[in-house]
Amino acid sequence: MKGIKESPSEECLYLDFSHQIEGCIYPLHTAVTLFLLSYCDCQVFKVCLVPTKESKDISLLESIPPQDVQICLISRLELPPIVQNCHLPAVMEKSDNFCRAGLAVVLRHIIQKSYEADPSKKEILELLGFKKTCLKACAEVSQWTRLCELTIPLAIENFLRESDPNPTVPAELLQLEKKLSEPVRVHNDDKLRRQKLKQQKVAKSGPNLAWEGGNASQKPTEALDFPPRSVELQVAFSKLGVEEEPGALAGREPPHIRKARATDLPALEHMFAEGLYFTLTDIVLLPCIHQFLVTIYKKFSEKLMKFPLLAAWYQRVQEVPRVKRAALQCGIHFLHLPELLSTPNEQHPKLAEALGPEEPNEPSFLGGPRPTMTKLMEKGIGVTFSPHPCPTWTVDWNTLPAAVSPKEGKMSSDRALRKQQQLNNLVYVVSSQAKSGDRIVDFCSGGGHVGIVLAHLLPMCQIILIENKELSLIRAKKRSDELSLSNIWFIQANMEYFTGMFNFGVALHACGVATDMVIEHCISVRATFVTCPCCYGFIQRTSKFNFPKSEQFKEVLSYKEHMILCRFADQTALQLPAPRRLIGKQCMCLVDLDRARAAEERGYSVQVISMEPESCSPKNNMIVGVPM
């Protein structure tokens, strides 16, 4: 039976466990997490499996891979309270008020902790990719993160459960196959593409060609007698430390290679999921794709022909150091697939059908927003603000501890003053309605400016800060610790991973559709919402939202017309001419009125209010919704 090594600095990692088949643990998020632990040889976490069906049968642990990870079994009721409010996987620090939740956030944290435990493992940190941004963007904003983190694992789980004797191949897998066929762009791709052109010319010329840049006596005949690795693969494996960087990359290219036009250079091909380099994305996909390939190889081998690039990726990943060892520990027995041939023009005929119609490209926005605004006015929809409930109310900042004030953050005194003015507006609305025992969630909390003030002023309420950016949340926790606040939780996660009930949802300057996500989350639990939108120009269709949102606005405006309002709503900066700022303010109001009407259609009383003083921010609208 697997035991637990207690450690003073140990963090607890909580994973769902539904069942296992042929050594693979389900759900696949759990299999992915355990695979990364083995890949990193990470021993810094206490791993707890949480059965989806309550069970304390310890014998379940005997056959659970990986064999070098210490695992225990706990019931869902034994989870810490903060973790009970989150989707798993989740990581809990020794302090009982800081949690990380969601697959991408947890995996990135495992990589960081593994590297901190042994800084010599630089190849582990390389999993985070260029500028350490791999899978950093949340799934609602990044289609790529959503595909890898959510839709592919779920699609494969559904495919494996399919009882149809001839199940349909998941469209998400066809989408990934298409992604692998696209040209790769990297920061030094011109240099690499010239090296690839040189390699192609050498290969076409045969063994009698004098070596480029030298004479025939210097020709590396062995490189010509056997097919060399592609430039992409050489570069990819040099990054992993398996091979030295190709020597030719460091030297000066022959004139005809240097002078070749960029349009004549060959495109770089995918070696791994995100391009040339092995990253966390490949770790996420490998256990999922393995289970998919095992199933179709055994039962529907003819379907393999649809995935030549995915099969090639699967074989290539096996060459990466640590992968075979991690796979062995996790009970993954790799298949040896036949080489599947395809040409760039020989894409799957039903791919477009499986993926659905592409969104039409919207034409460039021409002219201003006046025709759209006039169209709304003709239907009785005008720029209208509700009166501010208490425009002169203010927090008594001078009597509060220093750590409560935004002045403690890294900002100028002028900006700190404006931030205090913004907080006055939100804090008044929440504090005037909150009752003892209420839960208040500060979504997109950043450094905790809203949440920390509320936690200090409302000690009988539970305050929960949710933020995807780790450093911002760590700064907020430091400020909270200085104040010895006991009524506050910190959750690093995409807001979709927070599943708890709450009474109020607040968000100060949640960018683009993040405001719509906050409102939707509040409506789903019938909570009051107080939001100040920002970055209207980033509003766009997503997998969950379309615009306009309300039936009233849909009857008048098209998507394009609504986007015109959104683009001009961002033109409220103080340096702009006053007439232009006025138009921007009016567009802001109309965009937020659409949000308000959509909430009203779902049983809310909603007001769009202009914050006081209006100079506190160029984005000074506040949307307040109360369930009826």
C-alpha cells in the first residue's frame, strides 16, 4: 500500500478518481497530472485521490500508477473547505486559505515547484515554453488552452464511453490534426528556414555535391548517405539537451541561401504540439491521445488514416528524455504505429464538416458609431444612467491600517487616489446590502484592492479572491497576512473552476468578456453582482457568449454593429478631445445597457451607474444587478 511522507513544507494535491482501465486513471485530468509528477520526478506534494463515488477501500491504491508517487485516498467530505469550493485538480498550501485550482494552473505550479526543489532540472522549466506562457491564458480567452485543457480530454473520455460499434471521431481530434499541419512561427524562424532550405538543396543534389560553404573533401558523406534529421528536429532536441545544436546554424550561410527571398523559404513544420519545442501542452495531450490511439488501433484501425500527423507526433514524443520513464511508471505502454502518409493538400474531406462552419471574417469597421446609436434611438433605446445611490459616500481611509489602502501597492499617489475613489463606489454598494455570514467573491481580484477592503470592513462576511495571475494573488495574500485577516480566501484559478455558492460577486475592471463571465457566474447562483467593466474593445464572441446579449438589442443590432459600439467605447482616455470622449462614454453606456437588459430578462433588477467622481477612471461605469 502506498503511504505518505510528511514534510513541513508539503503541499497537498487533490485529484478526482472515478475508475481506471488498463493502467490509466480517469478522469484524464488526473492521469495527466500524475504523468507530469513522474516526468518531473516530483516528490514535494502529498497526493490525495478523491473518489467520485464515496469509498474508503484502500485496496484501490495498490494498482494505481505511478509507482514512485506517494498517494492516499480521502473522501470528498474530508477536503479542506476552500478546496470543496473548487473543481479538481487543486493544490492547497499549508496555510488553509490559499488554493490553486484547474488543470493548467496546477500543472504550471507543479513545474515551478519541481524546478525550485532542484534548479539543475532546467529542462523541466522549459516545459513552460517561450516567455513561460504555455497554457497561461485562461480557457475562455484562449481557444488553444480551451482545446488542450478542456475539450480534448472531455471529448476522448466521451469517445471511450461510446457504445456505438462505429463511433464518430471527435471533431476536437480532427482540429488538433489540422493544427499540426499549420506552418510554425518562432522568434528566429528566418534563420531556421534558411538552414532548412540549405538542407533541402543538399538532399536534392545527391552525394556528388560539394558541401555548401566548403570543398568536396570536406563533404560529410555520412550525412548524405543516410537521411539526416530535419532542421526542426535537430533544433527541438538541442533544446531538450539530447543533441548539440546543429553546427551549421552558428555559421554564415552561403550567398545563395542568405539572399533567398523570405517568400521562397520553406515553412517550418510542427515537431510538437505548439511548434518546434516540447512543452507542457505535449504533457497534457500525451496520456489523452495515447488512450484514444489505443482504442482506435484495436477496434477501428481504419480511422488511424485520418491522423498521420498526430501519429507522427505520438511517435516523436516517445523520443523525449523522461517520457518513456514516466510512461512506464504510469502504466502507459506505447504503441508502435505504422507510418501514415499524407500530403499538405490531402486533408481530411470531412474535416470542415466535423469542425463546423468557420466564423466569417468581419469587414473592417468604417465610419463612426453614430448610425448605430441612431438606429437604437429610433427603437427607444437611448443613453440612460441610473442615479448614483450615494455619490458623496467614502471609506474613511485615514483611519484604516496602511495595508488596506491601495497606496500600499506599486502605484503612484495620483493613481492610488483614483483607485480609492473607485473602491468607494463598489464598497458602498456591497457594504450597504451585505449581511453577517454572507459570502462575497472578488472576481479577477488582481492584487486584492477590493477584497482586502471588504474583508477588513466586513469581518462577519467571508471574502473570496479569485485571480488567474499567481504573483498578483501572492501580493494580495501578503497584504492580508499583515492585517491578520481571518475571513479571506485566495484561489488562483479561472473563475469557471470556482463552484461554491456566494451572495455577492464584485469585479473592478474585469477586461472584455471577463465582465460577462462574472455576471453569468453570479446569475447562475442568484447572487447580487457589482461590476465595473473595462477593455470594451476586447469584447468578442466566445464559446459561451454572443453579442448583442439581450433580446431587445438583438432585434435592432447585428454582431458587427454591436462591435462598433464596443470599439468606440474604449475611446474615453483623458488625452482625447472632449467630444470624442463623450461619444466613447455613450457607447460604454449602450454596451452595458445590453448587458443589463440581458440580466433583466433572467429575473434581475439592474442599474447602470456612472461612478463618482467620473474622473476616477476613464472606465467609470458600474453595473449593479440584484436578483428579484
